[in-house]
Amino acid sequence: MRKLFVLLASLTLLACNSREDEISSLNPENWSKRQAASLPDSLEEGITYLSVYSQIYSRTEHITHDLTVTVSMRNTSMQDTIYLKDASYYDSHGQHIRSYFKNTIYIAPLETVEIVIDQVDQTGGTGGNFLFDWMIRPGTNEPLFESVAISTSSQQGLSFSTTGKRIE
């Protein structure tokens, strides 16, 4: 019995240590690899709003269920690169939580770049949202911003998606 306990404890420690090497969308080093070296002239600008739900209500307004959120930033153009100046996350009260990168990044044609909000990160609350400040060449398809929220526990699973709306 003791050998079984030692084996389980060892496996648990190995699993925990491997998580240190995981790539996080919060790590600025990951975004610096996407930094745009130079920008083309005459870019059109836009801002898109995206609702995200890191929590939803369950049974009453006093009980919430935590969710993992995947935010997809998609370039729908087959030829042109798009540029993102900012991806800012806000909570239910409109308070700024964080911006994900400091310098303009690029998304290549038909490429998808993601931000993941961990299930334990409850800062956005039930009414979290993003604002994306982007730039495209004239005549290029606008970027597409979507989120998928998911949670699984025991035999129950919950998931839904939202789509961004251009506001400027």
C-alpha cells in the first residue's frame, strides 16, 4: 500500500512540474514573437467588442459557475496580414483588467491566434469583455473575433460561444 502511495505522489509531482513549462497567453514573451516589424502605409483602423464569460449564474444570482474561455482572433483574409494594436480585457463593471501585448502584433492570412482565460481566473466575472484595436489594408476582410466558454465537471459539460461586433 505504501508503494502505491509513493507512486501516486510521484506522478502527481511530475504532473505539477510539467505545468511550469506550459505556454500562457499572459506571458509577454509569447506576444513579442508576433511583434510587427513595420507597418504598411494607409491602413484602415477598427475596434471590435467581444463579450466573454469567465463565470455564469447557476440556479440563483448568488451562485456562479466558473468557465475556461478561449478567445480566437482570426484573420479571414487569404492574402493580407492584419495587425492588432491592442487586446484589452475588461470586467463586468467596465474596469480594465489587462492588455495582452504592448506592441502591435500581426496575424498572417487565415491564421488564428488565441488568448485563454483559465477557469480559475474569475476577474472578468459574468459580464467580461474585450476590445480589439486592429488595422487592415483597404479592401481586406475584417478580422473575426470569437470566444468559446467551456466547463466540465463530473458527467456534466457546458459550452457556448460569442462573436465580436465592430463598434468603430
